[in-house]
Amino acid sequence: MGAFAVVRTGGKMYRVEPGQILVVERVETDGDLTFKEVLMVSDETGTSFAEGGTPLPVTVKARILGQERETKIIVFKKKKRKNYRRKQGHRQNVSRIQILEIVRGA
């Protein structure tokens, strides 16, 4: 099993490996980006966890492949016997990224 890390972005945590492609909440940069908030990293040297709210001295480098929008979801509110109905659609802005590498001691 190769190296992996747990990073936080967009209020969510993701388990990432080099070469992996994943969809995260919209990141407002172009080209390459680095995740500095790494909560856990595991590789051949061992496993390290972030403690006390301080992130690890590890960076995860990624490349943005594209900015997209997810499929539409329907938000429907209703109160029975009150003639209250509201229908609304929502499409979330997302970024498709590829993890390039995990750098320890950065």
C-alpha cells in the first residue's frame, strides 16, 4: 500500500493518494495548488496524526483539471394541509483536481 494523506478543504476531509482524481468544493485558483492543512499522513516511514489543532508539517500538491457544476438537486418544501409548496433547484460549483505528490517536512 502506498502513501496517503487526509486533507481538509471546503469543510470536508478527504483521503488522498498520489495520482488520484477527486471532486471537491470550488477552489478559486488556477493551475497548481497546495493543501497545507494535512490531518494525517501515512507512508513507508510511518503514520503521523495532527494533534491539538496544529496541522502536520506536510504539504499535498495538486493540479486543478477543471471547474464544473454538479448535477441539479431539487429542494422541495411542503407543509401539509396549509397549501404551502416551494420548489427550488440547486447546482453546486465544484473543482476536479488531481493529487500530484505528498511532501513530508515541507
